[in-house]
Amino acid sequence: MELVPYLSDSTDTATEKIRVRIRQNALLAKIACKCIRQKDVALTVYKTIYLSHSTPGGFLANERWVAHELAHVRQFMTYGYIRFLVMYLAESLRKGYFQNKWEAEARAQEEKTDILQEFYFEYQL
Ligand SMILES: [Zn+2]
């Protein structure tokens, strides 16, 4: 077994990009449109972004929007799939969609488009 210095190993991990899947024309996102009364929705569940009407190209061209959804990917990664889902839904029931603290946090991240560098995207039709 090869022994590698701790520092070089952690550098490798830091530069490894996280794969995010994008699904177009997604029923889940279309239902969300009706719930929050928006014409076009991106809905993030763990490392998948579901788009209601946008194409993946149109979505990715809007860096602020991408940064917002990637903030949700980070939230899922921080707290874990099920745990974050429960936390998010509980918060939504208490405060609704726009007042939800996880949405507030994601909106605050929209300026920080540097986050895009940490990810790569796979399209799924
Ligand atoms: Zn959001």
C-alpha cells in the first residue's frame, strides 16, 4: 500500500468536483410550480436538480440561480439526505416557502457564484 503525505491527499480531495444531475421537464418540479405559484422552478433533492420548464443550458447560463440550487446541494450534503429533507419540510410547515431559513440561506449564496467551480453537471432527459 502506498503511503501518501496527509497534505497532498487533502489537496486531491479538495479539487475533486462533485457530480450534480440535472433533470429536465420534471414532474416533481412542475408540481412545485403550482405549490409556490411560480412559472419556472428548479427543485433540488440531494445531488439532483429537477427543472420544470428550463432547459439544462438555460438553467446553467443563470449563475445566480445555479448558485442558489447548489447551496441546497450543500445543505443536503451537510445534514444528510433524510435529515435535511425532514428539517426542510418542518421549516416549510412552520414558516412557508419564502421565510424558510434554508431558502434564506440559499438566497444569500446567490452572489457567491464561485461555488459553481466545485461541481460538474450531468444532464438527464
Ligand atoms: Zn431554494
